[in-house]
Amino acid sequence: MMRNAVEALDRLAGGLGTAVLALAIMACWLIAGTAALFWVGLPLLPAVLSMTRAVADMERSRLSRWGEPVLSPYQTAIEHLSWQEALRAARRDPATWRDLRWLGLHATSGLGLGLLGIAFPIMAVRDLTFPLWYGMLPETETTSTLYLPIDSWTGVAGTALIGLAWPLLALTIGPGMATLQALPGRRLLAPHPSVDLSHRIAELTATRAGALQAHAAELRRIERSLHDGAQNRLVAVVVLVAAARRALDRDPATAGPALDRAQDAAETALSELRGVVRGILPPILQDRGLAGALTALASDCPVPCKVSVGELGVLPLSVETTAYFTVAEALTNVAKHSGAAHARVALRRRGRTLRVEIEDDGRGGAAERDGSGLTGIRRRVAAHDGVLTLTSPDGGPTRIEVELACVS
């Protein structure tokens, strides 16, 4: 319960920030709209509209960190259009009117809920510590947070008891307040159902094609590994055993070395088969879980790597596997190409989203190219409706952020 209350406070404080910006944008709309009545303010409207979209995108990003992603719904970018074209495009876009409705709601109810949410811990600290500094206040200012006059130590004790009620309210109604504050954004800032459906169909089509391509590439890799490695070793075992059998018939003393070579070949084939199996589904995930598997990866990495894993709960096996191979491929790239001195891997889960971060202090300049490991990572992530963000300026650092939906 305490963790939920702290998370709710964080959400309310973040919502308060975007609510203050929404209130400022509403003031800009009032000024520009009043000027537009006299035609002189019309060129100002696209600028205010761009600011509205920027604040709405901030709220979408904030909401996406605490639950289901909220996609950007805009059909046309207006930044590079003339003010007449921008106004026409905005008028045709249903997201414009949804943004304005959200702006009014969030600047009022969102602001009030955010202020009330952060007031709970402030009032708790004020009332609980009131007996410590009560005597230093002028008599005219000795009031509680509820503005009740205090003229005796009985009132002081009562104020301290009231201070215990504020954390209780934060624990009980704080999460509900955070959900209520986010409700207008989740309903109005998401794409219109008709727009979202077409976008989602296109997105799923591309994701399915990428997943099939990644699956075909994985099958080809497994086939090559079996054909070029284990199969050739097993053929060698058969040949060596046959040679040992003929030597046993002719001269039993010469059969020993042939059997030794056959045993070595069989052990090599077994080792390569184990490597192929680990490439399909690493047994270490079953044995030690995702946190243990990533710690093992980091310990085997030539570059010193620190692993930080938060509370993950129960994850679908496919998500664990994708996260494991993402980190494995990323650390391989760090060791081969980055020239880094240190690397860092961090995993944390928020709601139904698993966030994976891999960062190194190398030379940077990483780019996705056909056949590169980063392309393979993106295909794996896309197959789970995930999002991969690569940041790698020249000179470093390189940072890979992956978000995976934890839906069974």
C-alpha cells in the first residue's frame, strides 16, 4: 500500500506539472482568441496550437510511463505550414478538438487534484512537527492546517493527531486521485477510434511482417548451426566409429586411438548442440530467472557491466526471452564495437510495461544497418508490440531503451 501511495504521489506531481502548463496555454488561447476577433491574432493561433500539441505530447509521454502507451493521433504536422494551411489542417483533424477539451479539464480538475495530492505530505509534516515550534509563533498565527485557532497544549496535541490523518488519506485516496487525474488524458489524448483502428491495422501488419522475417532468420540460423556444426561432427563420429570397428577386426591394439578421436568428436558435437539449444531458449532463464541470467551475461562480458533489476513480478516467458536476447546482443555490440570502459543494464517494470536500458560510455555512432545486431533486436522487440529507442551520438554514450508489453 505504501508503494502505491508513493507512486500515486509521483503521478500526481507529474500531472500537476502538465496542468500548470495547460493553464498557461489556456491563457495564451484567451489572448490569441481575443486578438483573432479583430483578425490580427489569426497568425498567432498556429503557434498556440503547436504549444498545445507539445503539452499534450508531454502528457501522453507521462501517461505512457504509468500504463498503456498513449499514441500520438495527429494526422498532419503543422510546424512547417503557413498559418492559413496550419489552421485548415488543424480544423480537419479531430485530435485538435479533443486536445482543447483535455486542456480545459486538465487545467482545472488536474491542477486541483495535483495540488491536493502534494498538499497531503506537506500538511502531514507541518502538523506532526507543530508541537516542536508552536511556542515560537505569534499568538495571532497559531492555527492548524485547517485554520482552527490553537490557544492551549490540548489544541497542539489535537493538531499533531490531525497530522496522522494526512498520510492515511494519501494511502487510501491518493491512488484513486491519480487515476482520476489521468482519466481525461487517457480518454481524450488517445487517437479517435476510427483513426486508431487504421493506424493499428497498419502497425500490426508491419509488426507481423517483421516478426515473420525475424522468425525465418532465426530458423536459417538454427539450420546453419546444425548443418555446419553438429551435423558435421556427428558424421565425423560415424566415420571414426566405423574406422575403429574395422581396426578392431584387423588389429585391436590400433582401435583405441580411433575410439578416442570418435569420443572427442562426439563431445564436440554435444557441446555445439548445447550452444544451439541455448540460442533457442537459454536454460539459465528457467534455472535462475531473468535477473540471474542477465547477471551471468554481465559477468561474461569483457567490458565491466553493472546490472540493476527492480521488482519484475511474473513475466511471460516470451518477454523474458526477448529481454534476455536484447541484452545479450547489446552487450556483444558493446564488447566488439564500442571501445567502452563501463556498461550498465537496468530493468524495471511499471504496470504492464517492462523497460530495459543498456548504456555504455564508448565512442558512440551506433547505427542500424541491414544485417546488424540492432536490426535483429528491433525485430524481436516489434514482435511483442514493443518500442526500441537508440541514442548514440558521436563520442558517446550509447543508450538503448526497450519497452515490452507484459501481456500473456
